[in-house]
Amino acid sequence: MFVHTEPSVVYVSPEGTGDGSTAEKSTELQVALISGNVIAGDTIVMLDGIYAGNYMATIKGDAENRVTIKAKTPYAAVIDGGITLGNNDGTTGAYIDVREIHVTNLDADRGTWEAEQGTIGIPTQVYVLAPNCRIINNYIHDGGVGLAAYDKSEGLVAYGNLIWNSGWADDVRGGAQNVYTHGANQTLKNNICAGAFKETFKAYSAGSYIRDYIAQNNVIFVRSTDVIGSESMRMSNISFIGNNILQNLMAVGYVYDQNDNAIIEDNIAYTPLDTDGSLNVLFFEKLSYKRNKIVGIRTWFKDPTDTVLKDWDVDNNEYHEVGDFPDYTLDNFVSWVGWQAEGHDLNSTFDHLMPSVNQTFVYPNEYYEEGDTRIGIVVIWNWLGNETVEVDLTDLGLEVGQTYRWRQAQDPLVDVGTWECAGNSYTFAMTGHTVAKPIGFDEELIPTQFPTFGCFIIEKVV
């Protein structure tokens, strides 16, 4: 590694043998990640190619000068394996950004549903063991746990990552999630979790804490049961806002019955299956549950005392129980009329019909930098079942004459299209889309959600 005293660009490549000072003198990725010559403010640029291995970063930045690891050409730098930030002792790896790289695992052995637990394992793909790191707009797929961040990852920001088909098949439900976190002061925003062998999105621990946790505007395709909660320690200051949840149950709160504060607002949960609920809320002493839309089977609540919900504000929600389900809200099957009689959901609505108006959401890329391709994300709730849906993309700042690309979230490397911008809107097809099967596994983990739901990643073609 070349020696420098001012923040610089360090170039790495799969076959690098140089000192990293120029693209022509690129060094190996692992050399850069542990070099004492990488200083706060440096940018490690990964040249195009496949980087095979499980890498560890002990470099670190600071609050004013982060260290950035990014692809020279977005997503053309592919790690076949995984990358770990820090060594779990709190002394290395802090203030690192990982941006627009592609992390996968090309091993085709994904096991079988009959395989005994422990007979197969795949390394974690992005493993955060250091504070104040940011994982931004990456492709992460077909590895073990897609993104793992535990107690040492305080201050984590995971933004805009597309994570799919994580894990492997065996005879137990747990393990190998797309996202698995716990700790303090974590923000997970605008991520797309599009299928996993087991749970998809999990902030959970049997013996650790979850506090000051924000999950916002994520798209979560739930395979089994996803959860935010702990078995034995108090949760506090949980914000679950604006998320899009499909296919199965999401629970905020868990068996520990002394959690103190949650804001659960503006989420949409669609559960076309006969499950235990869509978006369930358990054991919070203080709760704000507002403007949520629950379609399929209504949410249910459980309070810490099992008696009176003393400090809960539950109102302005929409409940659409579509199917042969009982009219219940509490786990003791209180009727809708009885629920309102207790003072909850007084301005909410309840029916047995699908919503009558389509909804679309556009999330611009908040971390856009010159040279990036990611523009934003589009979410479409096509409640009317239309074959196409037109979306206003004004918030993405499109340029007339520029070519853009969409990637369909359930098959983002194959189900792709382009268009030349002629204005601020684009009409998305809600039929004819596909689902990516895991590498080496001939089964879709979550079926297509079209035409009811579609999610598209928007990129600029450069």
C-alpha cells in the first residue's frame, strides 16, 4: 500500500499486485482492508471483476471522514463470498461505508428441506461488527445471512439494499435470514427483502436488547414469520413506519412482555394466506398505531397486562378482512364493535372488501452521488388488478431523452427493462414478470405477488 497523509483513492482488483495508488497499480482487496496505510477519508475503489473469498476490514474512519468501499462501475465488482466490517472488539472497522457492490455466493449447494440442521452452511454476506457503518444500495443475494448486524454495530444505517434468496434449506425454520439485526440506534430504510429460505427480516435476540430502532419504507416479502423483538430483554423506542409487507405475518414485539414504546404507522400489510395475522403488535406499554392498511386478515394486539391498554393510541387505520376470517382484534377475539367500545380505532374503517383505490410510492435515492446509477425505488399496490399502472416519477428528477432501467425486485438480474424518458411518468406492466430461484435450487421461495403488488428499482443507464 502506498503511503499518504491526505484522503486518497485506493484502487483494488481481483488480481491486484501493486500498491493501490492507481488503477494500473491496483492492490488486492484484502490487502487494502487491513492496511495501516488506509486513513480516514479514503475511498477504496473496486475495479470490475469477481473477488472470491470472505474478506475482513479492520480499517476505520471517523465521524468527519468516513472510509468508503465502492465499485468503480456500480454492481460490476462482485464479491463471491462475504465481507465483515470490524473484529467485534470495538477497536476496528468503524465509520465504513459500503456502496453499490454486488455480493453473492456461487456455491450451488443449497441443501434440501429434509436435510438435518447443521449439515449445510453458507457464510454471512455482509457482517457488521463495528459501530457507525453504512451499507448503501448494494445487491446482496444467494449467501447465508444477507446482512447481519449485532450489538457492536451501534449506529448502523442500512439503506436501499436489494437482498434476496438468502440462506439454505434444512429441517428447521430458523437461521439464514435476508436481514438479521439487534442492538441500539439502527436504521434500516428503503431496503428490499425479496425472498429467503427462512425468515426474511428479523430484528431479534434471545438475550440482547433492541432499542432506538427504525425500520422505514422497506419492502418485505415474508416467507414464514418475521419479528422485531427479544425473548428476555426490554425493547424501547421502536419505529416501524411506511413499510410494505407481503405474503405472511410480521410481528412487532415478541414474548418478552415489558417493552415500553413503539410507533407503528403508515404501513401496508397484505396477507393472502390463512395466517395468525398480518401485522401483529405485542407487549408495548406505550403505542402509536395509526394510518396502517391491513389487507387479508386484520392485525391483532396483545398488551403487557392482558387487561386494559392504558397508553395506546390506535386510530385512523384501514382493515380489509378479505376471506373467511373472524372479526377480531385482540387475541381473546374481541369483536370489532367491542374493540371500538373500548375506545380504539374510533375513526378507522373495517370491511371484507379489497381496497378500491390503487396506491403508488416513489422513494428517491437519498444517497445519490455523481457516478451512481441508482435513482430510486417504485412501489405499486395494484388493488384493482389492472394489467398496467402509470406512476408519476417527478420526485426522481428524470431527464427527458435519458435512458433509464427498471429492475423487478423479485427477479432483479433477469426481469429488467429500459425506456427513454419522454416525461415524468412511466407505465409499468403488472403481468408477465418472473421470480428468481436460488442458485442451485429449483424452487421459488416466495411466489410472484403480481398483479397485486410490484416493486421496481430505477437506475440511470450510463
